[in-house]
Amino acid sequence: MKYRHTFVVDAPPQEVAAFHTRATSLQAITPPFVPMRLQSAPDEMDDGDEMEFTLWLGPVPVRWRARIEDSSPGGFVDRQVSGPFAAWAHRHTFVPLDGGATQVVDEVDARLRRHLLWGPAGLAMWLGLPILFAYRGWRTRRLLGHGSA
């Protein structure tokens, strides 16, 4: 399964990239209707670093561990090490635009788990991606404080 979302933020690519590599940013751009708790992560994520967090789907806690790969000024990949999917890779790309703005491109490649609980949980999460990423785009523009595009 593949998903792609893009948005433009009125901030330079270096600032947008720095924002996305901070572990606390994940909590800041997660919608309030998806409770999330960060268990462990370095302050700033780089190649090989891992973060562990828990999301709640209603009363069900979903533990997730992701590793950062292919980190560069133009983006990075967070790959699920353990979690609800059989496979999950999320590529973050930061494209410089005229006027100092940045296009953020999120591309997710995932495979559902064949499991009585995690298959349906993963499917529910997958179906919620458009709402999740729309919120993340809106919130990122608000937090970076340069207006919105």
C-alpha cells in the first residue's frame, strides 16, 4: 500500500528539516484525538537512531518503534522496527521553493499484518492517514510561525 501527501510551509528547508528531526515534534503534530506518548528517543534524530512511542486506538495501546534511515538535508526515512504493520517506511522529503518556502512530501509504503488484532488496527490506522497528514500539515505551518501557504 502506498500513500502520498504534500503541503507547503512558509519556512526554509533547513528549518523544516530541523523541526522534523526533533523527537518532540512528533507529539506536537499528532492530532489530539490520537493520544500519543513518547517513551524514548534522542532529542534530535539521525541515521540509526530509534524512537519508541505508544498511540491509542480507542482503548487499545499500539506500541511502535521506528528507526531513522537515509538522513540528509533533503529528508529522511522512518522505518517501523516493531509495531502494528508487517512493514512501514515513511519518507519525509523537503523541497526548496522560491521565496524561501518548502514543499513537504510524505510518502508511506506499508503492508498490513495478517493478525486478528493488528490487521484490523493497521487498516484503521491506514484509512485515517488523510486526516492525520492534513492535521500534521496544518499544525506544522502553525508551529513554524511563518504564515501558511
